[in-house]
Amino acid sequence: MYHIVHVGLNSAALKQLDDLRQAFPNLYNRQDILLQLLEEAHQKYSKSAAKPKLQIAA
């Protein structure tokens, strides 16, 4: 089952997201950084830490 989540970001949040590129030098865009953060949060807080199937809906 897939869930679609729309995330609204203001300019301050976008700046923070851009600053995270230093923490994730192998990721080049905001979408990939968000997916990485969601995956890490899922692994940290999920009791069954199987890799989530995250993707951006077009």
C-alpha cells in the first residue's frame, strides 16, 4: 500500500534542506534528501526496520 504525502515547505525549510546537502554529499536534490531522511527515521523508530519502499509520486 502506498501513501501520498504532500509537503509544503517555506523558504526557511528549503534553506535547511539545502544545507543538509553537506551531510549527504552523494545526494544531489531535495527529493533524494527527503527520501533519505524518511528512510532513516523509519529505520530508527520502526520495530520492523525493513527498508521502506519510498518514492516520489509524479
